[in-house]
Amino acid sequence: MVSAARFHKNLTPSREIVEKACHRTLRKLGAVKPKSQEVPVVFSSEMAQSFLGKIASALMGENLFRKQSFLLNRLNESIADSKINPIDNPLLPGKLGSRHFDSEGVESKPLVLIENGVLKNYMLSTYSANKLGMTSNGHSGGISNLILNLGDYPEEELIASVKNGLYLTFMSGQGANIVTGDFSRGAQGIWIREGKLAEPVSEFTIAGTFTEMLNNLKMIGVKLMKEAQFSHHLLKLTKWQ
């Protein structure tokens, strides 16, 4: 675990980091391999960041004009559940990605990426915009602060809503392909039974497509933390294989 922040006062105390690392290590002891099945999945905040980071990469102009994104030529199409409304907001005070202009000097403004599940904008630099026949929207240098619409659900409520499913805490491997939209990665986590965390699980693979995952997102929570370019959301997919 690490802590990163624009201001020293916002760094997580080292003791807290050590305690969390120890807790996460100990709760993996005795992990079992689950049976193959399709179940609801709750993403920890770290796994939600990983997932959102891949979606952000698929929205970057540099990947789009090279035809390395499954979202190419899909503007104004429905690609996600109607609850999904991510915005890249560079003007949030004190955040790591905040800026007034991008690396080309273009003014940075909040940008709606997906609205009610419909893809509205890509993140474009001057170069990538020219390649795509579009206009720069101040995203040379990449994403600033990616924010979903804040959910009303704390982590405990997301977990309590699952009768039988997975709390995802770790993913490994390079099987998240933003070119084809396919997703397959090794995983670890804690099984959820009757709305409560039960035994740790490991040595299994989670698989699907980004489009399926975006459309199966039904609950969004938020974990309030001080740092990171991605807001610390918690995500619940109604089903995942």
C-alpha cells in the first residue's frame, strides 16, 4: 500500500498504512478456490480504480486514433447502465490531477464522458483531436480527476445487498484488453454469504467484457479518502462470471 497526495497533511499516516497491510495479509490466510459460477461482485475501492483506469484508457484520443479502443466510433451510443455518469473534473481543489490547463496549454474544464449510460465525449489532445477530425478538450497528458456520480451506499451496505457473491480485493495478469473490450484476469477476494464477508478465496479467474461490466453496474458507493486521481468509488456488478 502507498499514499499519495498533493499536500503533506493529506497523506495517510504510516501506522495506518501498516495496519491495513497487515489486516489484508491476514485475511487471505486459509483461502479456498471457489466453484465456477456467475455471481454479483462488489469491487473494493482499489479494484474500482483499476477498472475505471482501463475505461479511461479506452476513452483517450491516442488509443482511439490508433484504433486501439473498443469505444472507437461509439459516441452517442448507450454503452453502460443509465446510472453511470463519469466526469473528468480538473478543477477540484487539492486533488492530484487538478490543473487549469493541459500539457499543451489548452484550458482544462470539466468533461462529461458518459451521461446516463450514453458515451458523450472522448479525452482529446490537439494532436489526437486532429487525427480524429475533432477539437481538443484539454486532455493532452491524460486524465485529471475521474469522478462518478456519488452513490448513497457505504461499503457495508453494498456487501449486505449480496446474498451469495464476491468481494473483489485483488486482480492480476494482463487480460484487460481495451482494444477488443475483453476482460479476463486472475483474482482474489472474500466470499460474501447472506450479506456478510465469509471465507477468503483465491486461484480463480474473472471474465467477461467491459461492455457487460458497464451495463451490469447497478450500485455505486463511495469511500471518502483524501488522495488519488480516481474518486474512491465502490462498485457492485449484479453478475460476473
